[in-house]
Amino acid sequence: MFLQAELAVHKKKIEEVENWIRTHTDPTTSKGGIIALLTGPSGCGKSATVQVLAEELGFRLQEWTNPSNFNSHIKSVNNSDASRFNGFLSTSQTGLFQEFLLRANKYNCLQMVGEQGPKDRKLILVEDFPNNFFRQPGSLHDILRRFVKTRRCPLVFIVSENLSGDSHSRLLFPKEIQEELSICNISFNPVAPTTMSKILLRIATLEAAKTGGRLCVPDKDTLDILCSGSSGDVRSAINSLQFSSLAGKLANTFNGAFLGRSKEKGPGEAEQCIGGKDVSLFLFRALGKILHFKSESPRKLKQHKLPPHLSEHQRHSLLIHPELVVERSHMSAEFFNLYLHQNYLDFFSTVEDVARASEYLSDADFFTGEWASRAVMAEYGSSVATRGLLHCNSAQAPVGFRPLHKPNWLIINKKHRENCQAAQSLFINFCLTPTILQVELLPYLAKLSNPMRNPAQIAFIQDVGQLANRRFPGRLNLEALTDKDPGTLDLDDEVEGDQAGALSPPREAGAELPASQPQPTTFEALMKEEDLLIEEYDSE
């Protein structure tokens, strides 16, 4: 039996899960929902925390596991015999999951001979999901709606997230369902390197004492490399520790090469050695490594001083590789530059540094100006932008916590695409491109007294064809970037204006417009409202 002190999880996170379980011991008196969702990267202690707390609080843990495929058994059973099973063999995993969930919520556990613990205090744990839920998440939502109505046993879901953004929590449990069913979402972080180092040292010491010298305790350098290579995954770190602690010629040779290559790779790349995980970064953390960059101590600069005429460019050696940070963010170089451009001002203390940094960002944007060479020059542009910002921040004054925001460009680009779609639909009879419509035609029509009879066209002309009269237009409310946002963008945000036009076909007259645009009124409806008068004139 493990204790809370042996868990590689932050104490506040353990207390948060424990408080939720204690609150829902008696669901009839609890005010919140009866479902909890634990999310976080693999190996951060989600399942271990639930198991330890259930044991300490006196809960019987009933866990769901996906059953094996019954197709091979169905073929070997006659039709007459198969009917005796009431369709159990041919039931899908979704049906079996629903039956398990409803039965576990309705009946108490059986008390076997020799078992200790209560049989009425139960906690349902689901970590493995039927494959059909990923294709049709609505079926899971219907089952949960039926489950919530009974409100008897607490239900805990565990979903492992990928740092590159491939998470199933947003697919299976969108925000609408979490709000509807009052699902409590508790997010776990990767295990900190200091905590990981203490755990590995304790495990190595205990195992070395048990084996009588067959396993050796690694030194501090080896433990640091194992911690950095595990990327916060306890299981991966323990597996690497088991191999590195083996006593013998083969293991010693491997460990020597392992440490040698790690030191040769330089700062920030030791985790790519053999036995390490593929390290990915959330976008929030990737931006933090650039904007809150770390450098070596000034004492090491005495050996590499620049000439007097270049002394103003003297900088401390970086502890990160900017190109490696951009690569691990799993985001294109152009969009990473957009995030830097949006947030870099809050991290500079002098106007001169800001001016030089803006020049580097302009140079990086020039690299990707030509579409023919954009794919080749994107990485060079990202290198110029990141290293230019790092070099220009000469003061590097501590700024504390600064909130990060998504680029203003994304909001403006989305509005531009919606305007193009609306222009194509409302003014399709003019046979002009959306750009010419908005730049040349609509400003001219805005100067006329009553150029159109369609209210939607009039509203669109007033919105697009005229500039705002406000001298100081209001600032857009930017969307904040959280620490769990992955380094990927949706298609609507990532496609530029010219690409969006190629992907989205021209809309026909009367087609559905974006929600932000007024809907058009058909010509037939206008003719019914008012009769058209035609006056005849005699010419002399």
C-alpha cells in the first residue's frame, strides 16, 4: 500500500482530488456534479493518486476495462446456444460500457471471503474508453446524462493528454457537456525535475539495498539527465533508471556513452538521448522560454570577449536553442513569429531595444514574403525573429508574470474572410472579386444616397465601405493564451486570406452567410412589399 507522501504529485493537487472525493461521499447532499475529469500528460500520477486516495478514504474502486473482441467466440457457438446469452456475445463495447456503468451505479460490491473494506462506499474509475466514443462522442454524452440522474456513486474519468496537442479530452468532454453535467475538471502538470530527482534517488537506494550490490545508485549527473529526458513522466524515468543502474560492463559502457553524448549536445538537448521521450512544449511554455530566456553567469564571458568596437553587442551565452524551442512547439515558424510579435512589448524595458527588435521582426516577415520561397525561408525567418528578440533585450529586467495573448492578426484575418464571403454573396451580380468589391466598389456606393434596396446590402456597405468616425478606435479584446493551449491552430485560424479563397468556393446568391453578417433579403420579397412604378415619358 502506498501513501500520499510517496506520490510524485504536488500536495495541492492531491488535496484538490481528495476534497472532491470527500464532498461526493454522499451525493444526495453534494451541490456540484458527480463526475470528475482528471487530465494531464501520461505518467504524471493521475491513476496512482485516485488509487491511493480511494484506499485511504475507504472507497472500493471499481474500474472499467475494454473487453476483448468476441467475434472469434461467436463463430464457435451455435445460433441456438448464442440465444441463451441474451445477445451478450454480440453486444458492442458501447453497450457493455453502458451496462457496466448503470450496474455499478445501482448495485453494491460483493463482499468476498477474506476481503476487507466497505462494500457500499464505491468509486467508479474509467481510464479506457470504447473506440466508438471517439467516432461518436454523442453516445458517451447520452450515457452520462442517464448516469447523472441517479446521483449515487462518484465517477472519475482519466484522460491522458499529449503535449503536442493531440488530446481526447476536448473531443470526449467539450465545454458544453462539462457545463451541462457539472463535470469537475482537475488538470495535472508534469512532474517537476526536483521532485523526480528525489523519487529516483529514493527508488535507486531502496533497490540497491535489496539486491545486494547488483544495482548501483547513479550519481547526480545521471539522475539529472534521466529527469530531463523523462519529460515529467514517472514511468519513463523509472524504466531508464532501471537500465542505467545495472552493474556490468555493458551497462557501464552504455552509461558512459549516454553521458558523453548528453554533454556534447549542449544545453537544452540532453533529453534527446537514448531512453528519453520525444519532448514537446505547449505554446505557452515555448513562448516563455523565448520571452523569459535564461543565460549563463557573467563569469564565463571573460574567455570570449568581443573587440571594443563591438562591445555593445556583448551578451551572455544562452541556455536554450531558439530553433529547438520552435520545433518542439509543433507550430509553423510564421505563426510562432505572430505570437512573439503580439507579446514581446511587455518584456522590454527601453524604447531603443523595442525599435531594434521590431526591425528583426520585419526582416523575418520579409523572408516569407514570396510564396515561391516561403516553405524554404520560413525556418530562417523564425531563427531571425527569435534570436533577434533575444539579442535586442539587452537589459533583461525582471518583469514578473505577464499574461500572453493570441495574435490580433487571427481576429482580423477571420473578419476579413467573413467579409469576403459576405461580399461574394450580397454583390454577386457585379462579377467582381471580393477584394475589388471592398476596396473600389463599396466605398463608392457608400457615398451615394440610396444605392441599394436590400437592407443587408445597405448594412454591409455601412460596415465595410466607410471608415470609423472615431478618432481613437477601441482596442480589440484579445483572447488570453493558457498554459494548456497546444502548439497547433485550427484550420480557420491558420489559413491565410489567399488560401482561404482557394479552399472556400464562391457563395451563390441566397447562400447562408457568416453569423456576424446581416442576412440578405431576396428580390422577390422586396417586390411583394412594394409595387414597382414605371412612368412613361413622351419624347418630342
